[in-house]
Amino acid sequence: MKAILLAAGLGTRLQPITNTLPKCLVPINDVPLLGLWINKLVQLGVEEILINTHYFSEQVEAYVAAHPDNARITLSYETELLGTAGTLVANRRFWQDETCLVIHADNYCQSSLQGMLEAHHQRQANTDATLLLFETPTPQSCGIVQLDEYQVIQEFHEKVANPPGNLASGALFIFGPAVYERYFSDLKPNQHYELSIDIVPNMVGKLQGWRVDDHYIDIGTPQSYAHAQNLAKQTAHHTCNTGSNLA
């Protein structure tokens, strides 16, 4: 199993924090987001990880070089941003015909994702991939989905004024081996494409939904970053207290 961590973005909404730091290296409880994801993927059994870079790429390269699991990590530098789907096209040889997680590295996820992996293996026979879903208080700013009785996505509404609910795409996928051939093979290399615009609408009816089983936050603004920091501290405090009680 492989994984792609999308980590090249400029993080403009998170300024001034990202004026000197790429968003993927913003720390949560003293651990960079990228490190949290790498550790999670290793625990999940991922054998190879590809990380795309662009903004402050030298910082990302230095962090990965010092990481204990760097032997399983490949870096892919983009001179110009290719978009979330464009990156997948450019690195198709890494993941095509494989089971592969595709993750935006600027999200904070407290789930182990073990439940998502199990759901993917047990997904409906006519589906090609699994998408993490979460309930959002701001559905107008998200991609909102509607599911059928089998948890297969039947509608996808990307940032519309009056969305039909608050169940949102977390932009975290597990792709089955057929995904590249069915949804990406007609896209041209070195072009700009986005998953939410150029891929996901074509997967409606073939994409299984999985409701996340723990906190999931887009670290897009200073406010959401502060919220993630507070959650991480609360979790760490609870874990320490539980450990003390058990001792």
C-alpha cells in the first residue's frame, strides 16, 4: 500500500504563520503536521510515501531527511503548482494500479484511519475508492455529499451557496487499483488539475463514503489552527491523566 501527501501549497489563508514556514510543517503540539501524517501512515502499514513540494521546499526536504522513516519517502518537487490532481498525473508511475491513500497534508486528523481502511476493503463491489467525510459547521465552503443507503456518494456539491446538508468531503481518499485507468488516464501531464473539479464529479456513484471516527480539521486559517492546537493539548492532557490513573 502506498500514500501521497499533498504538501506543496502556499498556505496564504494561514498567514502570517506561513510567511516563513510551509503549512505542512506547522506544528501541532510541537510536532509538524507532516510528521503526524508520516507517523500515522507508517502505523497504518503504508510502505511507500510520496510527498510533493514547492513552497519552502528546502524546509520540507530537510525535515524529511531527518525523519527516521525517510527511507520509505520520495519527494517530488514542482517548479509550478500542478493542482491536487495534476500532481497525481505527474507521479502516475508511483501509484497507478496500486491501492493508494491520497491526503492533503495540511489537515489535522486524530483518527488512526484504521476504520477507513477496513471500510475500503469491505466497500460496495461497484465502487473504486473511499472518501473520508466529516460534518462541517460551514458547508458553503466545502464539498458537500449526499449518500445512498449503502454509503455510496450519489451527489457532490462543491462550495455552493445553499448546500443540501453538512456532510463534507475531507479530501482524503483511498484509491483502488483501477482509479488511474478509469479517471486519470485521459489527463495530460504537466497540466493543472484539481481533484474536486476534474476527478470527484466523475466518481459519483463509484465512490464510497466513510464518516470519520474522530476529529478532522482543515488547518486553513489561524482560527482553525488554534482550534486544532487546543484539541491536541486536550487529548495529550487526557492521555497523561489516564496513564497516571492506570499507574
